[in-house]
Amino acid sequence: MAFRTSSIRLARVLTKQSQPTAHRTISTAAALQPQNYSINNILCSSRSSSLISNNIYCHSFSTKPEEEQPSDEATTAAAQSPSDDTEETITNNDTSAEDTITKLETQIKDLKDQVLRSLAEQENVRSIAKRDVQNAKTFAITSFVKSLLDTSDNLSRALNAVPEELRHDHENQPVLANLYEGISMTETGLNKAFNKNGLKKFGEKGEKFDPNIHEALFEYPDPEGEVGNIGQVMKVGFMLNERVVRPAEVGVVKAP
């Protein structure tokens, strides 16, 4: 009991004498941290080394046979000599590629044909529209011209109604002669207006009969006229810009 008491006292004295300051405690703790870290690393390294050694030791006593690796010559021969399946796959790929090319060429041909047809149709539509516009511009006065044809016919009938010997007899028939001159001047001005707008008269005695522009009302024998020619003109015809507005009504000479 006395020995135990003396030991306790001695331990207390040594503790008081060896108690460090605050600065010394911090430095000691800082110095001890790397040592603890080094000890941990050493422990981890020792554990890893022991595991590796155990693995090597177990592997040395293992009875499992090692897998044989193919040699380089066998690998090269297998790569250089493809199987029948590979050749068949290549053949099928070539056939499918040729079929695809044929289909694409057919589609291109059809598309070219459609484009050409579309362009031709557009050109036809453009030509028809241009022709219609030109015709509308050229023959826009057709209806107006037809309404004036009767006036021209009446003026011609009035002139033909005056006897030839009285048409210029200003001494005996001054009124009739002046009237004839006025009607003649009116007809001349009307004909000039017609010609200016592309309207022309046709159908005179002695012309060759043309069924496209003449309308034969009758035939009669005339020893002085030539067979097939116009012998009499009942009504003159009119043509607007080379298009017949009204055919000439005539009598044709026939053989006796």
C-alpha cells in the first residue's frame, strides 16, 4: 500500500514538471500529425503488400490451366481466308447496290421527262396567251366595224343610184351633182378610216372566185366573161387584218 502511494506521488511530480506550454503543445501536435499520416501510409502499404503476396501465393498453387492464345499465323490465315458467309454477304450487298442504282436512274429519267413535259406545257400556255392577247388587240374593233358596213353599203347604193350623165352636170342638175359629190366624199373618207384600221374592201368583177372569201349567190352564162370568175357583185366583202369579216356576195360565170 505504501509502495503504491509513493508511486502515485512520483507520477504526479513528473507530470507537473513535464507539462508543456500552449505554444509547445501546438508545435508538438503539428509535428505529430505528419508522423501519424506516415504511420497510416505505412500500415496501408503493408496491408497491400500482404494482399499481393497472398494473391501470388494462391496463384502459384492454382490448378486451373491457362487459356491458350491463338498464334499470329492462325489469326492472319483466318483474316486472309473469308468464309462462305462473308462472300455471300458481299454478293448480296453488290446486288442490292446495283438494284438501288437502277431504281435511282429510273426515277431520274421519270423526273426529267416530267420536267420537260411541264416546260413544254408552260411554253404552249404562254404561246396561246400571247396569241390571244394579240388577237384581242388586233380584232378588238371587229364588232364596231361590222356595225359600219351597212352604212358603207348605203353610201355605195346612193352613188350607184345617180345616173352617170348627171353625176357631174352642174349646169342642168347642180343640186344632184353637188349631192353626188358630197356622198362620194363621205364614202372616200369612210374608206380611208377603214384602211387606216386594217379594214379593206374586196370583191370586184373579173376576180377569180375563191370559196374562202366569196359567197356565190348564183351562176349564169356570160359569153364575155371567163368561166369561174366573178361576173356580178351584189355586195362587196370586207377583210380586217387578213381575216374575213364579211364575205363578198357575187354571181359566178359558168360555161354556156
